[in-house]
Amino acid sequence: MNPVERFFEHAERTPDALAVAGTTAPFTYGELADTVRRTAGVLARNGVGPGTVAAVNCRVEMETVLILALSQLGAVSLRATEPVLRGYADNIDVIVADGLMRGAGSIRRIELDGKFVEALKQQRPLDTVAARAGDDLCRIVFSSGTTGTPKGVPFSVDYLTARVDSARRNW
């Protein structure tokens, strides 16, 4: 099961509940689910799909949308920082950024600019969700890299799901 399916199920049950409260744009679950589906459509039109390794660098509110959209597509997401890009650029297929990220070298970029926003407005929500196996890689989290090159910690679908379930029980 793709972890994003749980999010979409929750959004269907509670579309008017507050999902993300940020400095620029609060989202209800219904609005967030629609934005995620539209974002997934735009990313898919830009060649992102199952197994794509996508580095993300943008505002926190948009990062939430992108991580969910990348999961919907079956892509692997990670936070793009300059040390991560220096150490792992050869393993990254695309960087999705708001224009402030430097050090991306020759990695293909999808800019979160006015053109991207216009594409979102025109995009129909993508309703399909990529199938994921439990051991499929879905997210990579990096250490701070204070001792050199940051070290990646891979999150499989099963591991991410177990962490979310644990957080729900314990918090």
C-alpha cells in the first residue's frame, strides 16, 4: 500500500479539518488533497514517476505538498541541501526547488515559479496512486553532515508506515 493512500482516506473523511497551518497558506485536508493531486499531475507531466529520486528544497508548506505528491507517483523524496547535493548528486534524478537552491549542478530542475503555479491551476487532479511494496524505498532522510558528507537513512514504505502508526499511538 502506498502511504499517501492513508492521507487521501483521511482527507475524504475530514475535508474541512485543518491539515497544514503555515505562515502563508493554511490548508484544509480537502484543499491539501486537491493540491497534492494537481501537483502530482504536474510532476508526472515533467517526467517524475515510480522510482524517480527527487530532491526537494522549498518553503515548508510546499514541501509537505511535494512529499505527498511524490509519494503518490511512487517517487523517492529527500530534502535537498548543499551538502547532500555535493555528496549524492549522481544519485538524484531531479531537484524540485523554489529558485533559492544553489549547488544543484547539472541535475534536472523543476522550478516552483509562476509557470508551475499556472500549470497547477490548469492541471486536473491525478486520481491514480502508484502501487508500492512494503520494502520499496519512499524517503531518504540525511544526517546533518557535521562530520563530513551527510549520511542517508532510507525509509521503506513499511518503515515509514510503522513510524506514523507509532506516532499516532504515542502522541
